[in-house]
Amino acid sequence: MSYFEAMMRAYEQAGGDPGSLRSPGFASLVVNGNMVLSTTEVQGISIDTQEISRGVRARIIVSPGTRLPTPVHLCFGMLLAQGVQEIESEFDIGSGAVVSFLAHCTFPNATKVKHLMRAKIGIGTGASLRYSEVHYHGQTGGIEVIPQAEVSLEEKARFHSTFSLTKGRVGRLDINYVVYVADHAIAELLTRAYGFSTDTINVKEEVRLNGEYARGLAKSRIALREQAKAVVTGAVEGNAPYVRGHVDCIEIVQEQAEAQAVPIVKVCDERARVTHEAAIGSVNRK
């Protein structure tokens, strides 16, 4: 079986549709370890890649005014049971563009794997980016996943991010996102994860509302059982007049699991309003 066909099977395990990665009608990128297996571009999107010793560098540019009716499909993963994968990505979303990305990260055979993702995302004036990321780490828990992202929204831009890891083992997950929000822009972050056995989940999300009338939400939903542990830090800063921000964290614990929630709100302007709520406990029947 070729690497590409094996990745298609792994992609399907993670919940993706392999047909989308084979169709010339969808922009897509498929990476296994440090190998770029396929790249498909469509009008308005360019994808430049470079293979490096332990991973891949990728720059994705969406031209100003581009409006894609279908999502861009990304598949990052490693078929080997052991190794390190580094993904260095840059996204440039042009002014007025409207685009969505559907990323599946899959490590079906991992016993000792480290995946590091460093992303820099720029969203131009009036542009909209919806980024959905789904992970599958196999069943052994022998993996470390460390995604980091710096996101900058210009005036009236929109950013909606969803990170989901609810099938298979987590292993160790360590998320660190920082989002800068300009005038009248909106940023929403949602993280969902389910940990069990000895899984460890650390989530740190910061939303800095730096422009007037900016809005931001840092939201997380974490479920834990057995000996799993989680620490969730959601931070929202109100640094300009009339901004609105909220931190929302719910963690469900069962058996010997441990959970911590650390909501942080910071306000530097008397006309800003930032709120938070956090709840930790057992499954609520209602």
C-alpha cells in the first residue's frame, strides 16, 4: 500500500472523507511525517510547501475577495509508531475573503510520537476564517501534541476556531493560542477534548481585545475519567472601549480524574466588559 493510500485510511479513522482529498474541486494538502504526499490548489488559493528534516513548512495564501463555497481540506499525520513531526504553517487571509478550513490530524499507530504545530495566521480587513481541527491519536496514548498559534484579526474580521479530540486516547495535549482582535472584529475559540486512563490535557487560550467594539470568546468543554488530568486557562483582555469578552469553561470529572479551570479576565478601559464562568463536577443529569 502506498503512503497516500495509508494516509487516506488514517484520515477516514479521524473522521475525514478521503474523497475530498482526491477531488480536484477541493483545495487540499496531505502530509505524512516530513513528506508532502499531495497538494491541490483552486482559484484564489495558493499552497506553498517545503519539506524539512522533521516536518513541513507550509504557506497558504487566500487572495483578497475570494469566497470559497467548499472547505479547504488539510491532513497532517504520521504513520510511523515513533518519531517527531514539526509543522510550521503560515496563513494569509486576504481582505474580504471568506474561507473555511477542515483539518484532520491523525496518528493511528503512535507509541512514541511528538507532533509540534506552530501556526501564524493573519486575517485581513473584513475577512472571515472558520478553522475546524479534528484529532485522532490512536489507542495507546503514546503521543505528545503541542499546537501553538498566533492569530491577528484586522478591522471587522472574523475568526472561529474549533479543536476537537474526542475519539481514542489523548496522550499529552498542550494547546497555546494567542489571538489579537482589532476594531469591530470577532474571535471565538472552542476546544473539546475527552481524556481517560493517564491522559494529560493542558489548554491555554488568550484573546486580546485591542480594538473598539471587538468581541471575543474562549470556550472549552473537557471530559475526564480514570486517572486523566486537565488544566484549562482561558484569558480575555479588554484593552479598548466597548469591547465584550467572555471565558466559558466546563469540565466533567469521573472516578479519579483531576481538573483545574483558571479563568483570567483583564480590563484596561472602563468602557470594556469582560466576564467569565467556570464549572467543574460530575455529569449533570439535566
